[in-house]
Amino acid sequence: MNIVISEWIKIRSVRSTWVMVASTAVVTVLVSLVGVTGLIGDGAVAPAAFDPTAAGFKGILVGQLVIAALGSQAITAEYASGQIISTLTLVPRRRTFLLAKLAVVAMVAVPTAIVTVAAAFGASQATLAAAGWPTATLGDPDVVRALACAVVYLVLASVLGLAFGTITRSSSGALAVIVTVALLIPALAPGIPGIIGQVVGTYWPTTAGQASYTVVANGSILPLAGLALLTVATVWTAVAATLVFLRRDA
């Protein structure tokens, strides 16, 4: 418990932590509103299979990068300052150290994700309602599930950030991996010919995870199956990061 408290003091005392917390919410909401506004257009009519819940979460594509950077910074900042050497001297049990890091990242990421998802949902549905488009409410089928999955998705993104930060020991390196995994590969997948492109485009972990916060079926992976796939990928990435951390010098 003392290790968790120590790590909590570290992360809360860094100003950039709270900058990224605020940025996650602001960027996600703004990008979501831009996406909704673009859909509405001038005199546009909602398509038959329109999903107002998913439409309001377009900003998560960008917000995930910020909250992942928050996760990576929890450990890369110690490498950048050289503090990692003294930290591991005081806490030689490296698994315990990483678990404490994971705990404090989750302590920040969970409320950040809840506020972000709630704000994006509320703002986007208000914008759709003002334009006369279909909207979603908490009483509609599967909407609460979609919101919960969106929260979990963002929290998993922060854990991936911590894992990539542990592996790369560099904020810029971790960000490059995060962008590749979360944006570049999903964007390139449709251009891959044949069955490989179809598999990557559907079952790539972040792409599958994004299906979890939809309500209207889009013909791809089922929502909870997509979230499960992302969770498994995140756990294995965290395990790989732990093994790397245990087997190399500080």
C-alpha cells in the first residue's frame, strides 16, 4: 500500500497529468461534435441505420491517444529524469512496482473516462436533437452498455500506454507505437487485399474494441466480443511489458 501511495503522489504532483486528463475530455468532446456536425450538414437526412450513440463517440479515436500518453508518461517520466534508478533501489520488487503503477494509472483513467464519455454523449445527443436528428437516451436498449464499454475502452487505452511506455522507455517512442496500433494499422487495413485485409479490418484489437460502443449492428464483430478481444490483447501486452521490465537493466 505504501508503494501505491508513493506512486500516487508522483503522478498527481506532475502538472502534465492533469493537462492530459483535461485534454482527453476536451479533445474527445470537440472531435465528437465536429463529427456530428459533419454528419448533419445542411439539410442532410439521417440514414436508416443511423447509430446516434456511436456517432457521438467519434472523438474517442483521438481521445484514446491522449489517455494512452497519460499512461505511458507514468513510467517514461521516470526514465527521462533518471529517477527510475533510485525508485528501483527503494522498490526492488519490480512486479510490485509495475502493479503500483497500474493501480495509480487506473485511479486517474477511470474517472477521466467516465467524465469524458458522459460529456461526449451529452453534447453529441444535444447537437443531434437540435438538428432534428434521431437521438439516444439512457433508457434505449444497449445504450448504457455502449457507454460502459466506451469507458472500459479508454481505460484499456491507458493500460496499453503504460505497457508501451514500459517497453520503449520513451514518451515519443510509446506515442509512435500507440499511433501505429490505434490509428495507422486500422486505417491501412481496408487497403490490404483478400482475407488478410478482412481479418485485420475486423479483428484488430482496437478496431474490435471500437465495435463495443455501438448500438446498431454494423455487420462486424459483436460488441462484447470486440471488447473481450481488446482486453485480451491489452493483458498480453502488459504481460510482455512486465517480462521485458524484469529482464533488463533500469
